Amino acid sequence: MKKLVYTLILVFTLGLSVGNVSAADKKAKNPTELTAEQRAELKKLTDRVEEIRAMDKSNLSKEERKALRKELKEMKNQARAMSGGVYLSVGAIIIIILLLILIL
């Protein structure tokens, strides 16, 4: 009986995870349009990222490289905020699945 219950829980959780993955591939029905100001800001961010990628980082000090990484992380967060999407990390998904298993 325990084996049957564990098998059903496993099938249920795998079924949920497959549904989430396929839902993530679909386009949003009402995509958020960016305003001209947001497009300009996004263009500035992408230009700065390309500029950083083109830089010769071999002659930078440790502090300068650290500052560049911090700047890139901040720009990534700004770009995500502009797009308006909701992002879940793999760890968060695993925790949610574990909580569902414990609750059920």
C-alpha cells in the first residue's frame, strides 16, 4: 500500500512539473508593451553590456572586476524589472514541490 501511495505521489509531482515547463514556453496572451522611455533605457543597458563585453579585462584590478560584476548584476535586475516577468529559481521550484509533497 505504501508503495502505491509513493508511486502516485511521484506521478503527481512529475505531472505538475511537466505542465509547468510546457506553460513556460507559451507566449503571454497580453504581452506588456514597453514605452518609448523604457525602450531607450533598455537600449542604454544593452549598449553598456556590449561595451563591458568588448573590454579587455585582463589589465583590470580585482576591485574593478568586482565593480563590473556588480554593475552587470544591477543592470540584469533592471532589465528583468522592465520586462515585468515573474522568475522562479530552480531552488524555489524544488522547495514548492517538497512542500506540496509534505502537505499532501
